[in-house]
Amino acid sequence: MTSLIFTIINTSMIFFWALMIFTPKSNITQKMISYPYVPLILSFGYVFFLGQVPNIFQADFSSLDGILELFKNSTPESAAAGWIHYLAFDFWMGAWILQNAQKRKISHIVIIIPLTCTFMLGPFGVLLYAIFSKVSLKFKINE
């Protein structure tokens, strides 16, 4: 059951990211990015998996050694919770990128690479967006 729930959550994210990349102005995409619906849904999966991790609240998050110990003692449930944590925040940043670009009237073609990188590499995509958006505005690559 754990594997099935994880697979459903993980696979469904491709659909949500595809909406942002391929249909950025559709009604469903606009509704999806206007409120954190997707991260909220992911929160249920996160809580489900986190609730199955023994001693999670005893973990030492204040040091690198504590984090390494946490990973050393990881379980499928803790790995799933960690991955869903990444999915939720990467998506949140992707939605922000799309909203910010639309507000600033940056051409969607300019943000496809940063969005894709945010989906796959999280903070690196956000960094790319910061760079691409500055260049786009400087050279007036607008919609």
C-alpha cells in the first residue's frame, strides 16, 4: 500500500507540472497556481508517511551529523516523506515562477527551462529563473 500511494503521488506531479509548462494560461492552471492546492494535497501524503516513521521527532536537524544519522536510519516511509517534501516545495516555487513571470509579462518561452529545472533540480531552477527573468526584462523579451 505504501508503494502504491507513493507512486500515485509521485506520478501525479508530472501532470501538474505539464499544466504549468504546456498550458500556463488555461483556467485550470491559473486556479492551480492561485492557491496552494497541490502542496496542500501533498501535505496529506507527507503526514501519512511521516506518521509511520518511528522517532522522527527525536532526530537532530541542527547538525550535518544529525541529518546523516537520519538518512542512515531511513525507512521507505521516511524516504517517501522526504521526497514528498521536495515535491511540495519545488511545485510551490514553480507556481511562484509562473505567477511572477505572468505578472511581469515575461514571455513563457523564457521560463520553460527554469520551470523544468525547478521540477527536476529545485533551487537550481529558481536560480535560473532569477537570471533568465533579469535578462528577459533587460532585453524586453515580453509577451
